[in-house]
Amino acid sequence: MGDHHGDTESLRRLLDDVNGETFDFAVHVGDFTNAVRQGRQAAVRQLREVEPYLERIADRTRHDLVWVYGNRDYFGDFEYDLQVGTRIPKEGCVRVGGQRFTNSPAAVESDVILVTHMETWRLLDHFNGRAHLCGNTHLGRYKGRRLNSGFLQYTHRETGEQTFGGYFVVEITETPPFDVEMRCIGNLNRFECDRHRERGVQFQSAFEECMYCADSRILMREMTASAFYGLTHGANRGTVTDRMLADAAVDLWDEPPVEFRGQFETYLDGIETDRYAPLARTGDGKLALADESYAY
Ligand SMILES: [Zn+2]
Ligand SMILES: [Zn+2]
């Protein structure tokens, strides 16, 4: 679970829903507060308000509630710290109930569960841990060992209207696919797109259809980051050509959608116009990691 942004009604709904059930762990992927929008003062109050609910969620577990802060929480840069469960460390691992957890991609080993708030696009097709749980985009998705938990609650900026999403019950087994159960506490829809099925099952309410069909940049960003990482990780290389990147991106599919390569090349041509692009153009026309890469 994650992303409720200071709201407690969603946690109350979740607690109602899990009444009588016990889980090995509860994992919270961050955005407990709405500090970025409402300020640090309000966020400290929000932390104190959500704490008793999180306490009761921890009570539903055999081992513990484990958690990380999100970007809306300024990644924990507060006067006050949550006094509940186990915070997953930014570096190295913590062992809870025999399971190791980390917040650091660098600390991942085959038996470790990675929990990050951001999606870290680069790891989508290149992950060697046990599972990766994340949030932030409010676009839930399950693929391989990766689950983005969508959102519990967000408030529309202009109208003040609240949308409630859901949480997931996952059985993490040795080999994927994992058993992933979506539990809705409001409005969360499951999509399996014929064209984009290989990129996972989606759980969201932002679009009336597959998020990649609705906004192809979502697909382009993650494919760009993932292909770039595949070409540069462990290799002695910091830049790539468009051609290399397009070949690598196509290779990430068993059967790429027919329009994919053309769409990808067009995206790279205009990559400077996408403020969330993971890569930027270098002086000699190649592509390198952008200075401010949103979720690389
Ligand atoms: Zn969020
Ligand atoms: Zn689609």
C-alpha cells in the first residue's frame, strides 16, 4: 500500500477491509503526508494523525509494518519521525521476520525485497532481487517481480475532490508470476492491454483504458530508461546512439507492438521537449542520462 497523502479515511477503509485477517508483512511505499503541497507544519500533524492507523495495520501482521517515505514526504526531511513499524534503510538492508528489505537498488541481492517510493524505471527489466514494491505514479502495475501499488487516496488539486484507490495482497513466491490480489476501496480498475500486455497488468483510475495507449510517453520514458540501463550498466559507456537505444528497446519485448519502433524513434527525436525524459541529448548528438531524471 501507499500514497494516501495525509488522508486517514483510506486507512480506515483498509482496516475495515482486513478485519480478521493476518499478513506476514504490511509494506508501505510512502507518501504518508502531503508535505510538498501543504508544507512541513501540516505534514507533521498528518504524520501524527496517520500513526494510530498504521499502528493498527502493524497489529494485523505476524512480523511488522515496514515502510519508506515518499517524495511528497520530502523523503522524511521532517521535525518528526513516524514512531511505528520498521523504516527500511536508505543504505544496506534491515532484516525483519527472516526477510531482508532495502530502499537501495545497490543493496539488492537475490533474497532481498526492494521497497522504493519512486518507480526506478531502469530496473523494470533488469532486477535481480526477490521483489520490488513501489508507488508514486498512482498508476498501479504488476510485472514480473515488480508491483506498483497504485494509490490509496489523492485529492484533486483544483476541485478538492477525493479519489480512493486500493491496496494489494501479494504472495511472493520463488518464481513469478506472484499471486497479486487487487483490493479496491474506491475506484481502481484492472486493465490488461492486448498491445501492451508484456509491460504488465495495470491497476489505475487515471485513464479509461490502458495507460500506455492513453499516453504513449509513459511507455517511452520507461522503455528509454530501461534500454539505456541495459546498455550502460556494467559497461564502460555513458552515452548511446539513437540506433543502439532503439534496438535495445525493441529487444526488451518478445513481440513489440507494430508501431513501437517508429513511436520510440519519434520520441527520441523530440526527447528534449519531455520534461520527464530520463535521457538528454549530448553536444555530439548522442544520448546520456539527464541531470534531473525524474524516476530513472
Ligand atoms: Zn503520491
Ligand atoms: Zn495499451
